[in-house]
Amino acid sequence: LLRLATRDRGTLRLRDLSQSDLARMIGASRESVSRAIGRWERDGAVISGQRSVEIRDETALQRIMKG
């Protein structure tokens, strides 16, 4: 998400990209992508919408990436 997002008025966003598109890009199922985004949304790191994701906490996603 961080690599694909663009900054729009100070906010990182992905637009016009479905969960299916993301899943194909990373070789995962759409369901797995949906669960991960849902978990990150509950944690306050992202807000998802129809074909968009707004990154609310860039630092939290960076921590997730480092595992």
C-alpha cells in the first residue's frame, strides 16, 4: 500500500484500485487482502472505501511491513 499510494493534500491514498487488483498484484486471494485491510482499519492505520484506501497511520503500516 505504501509503495502504491500517492500523497493528496498531505494524505496518502490509493484510488481506483480494488481489493481484487491488490490481490492479483501480490499473489494473494481477495479474501486475504480484505481481512488484512479490515484488521488495519480496526487498528486505525487505514480507512477503506470503494476502490480506495486512505492511509491514516503510515508509521503503523511500516511496522507491519517489518513484521
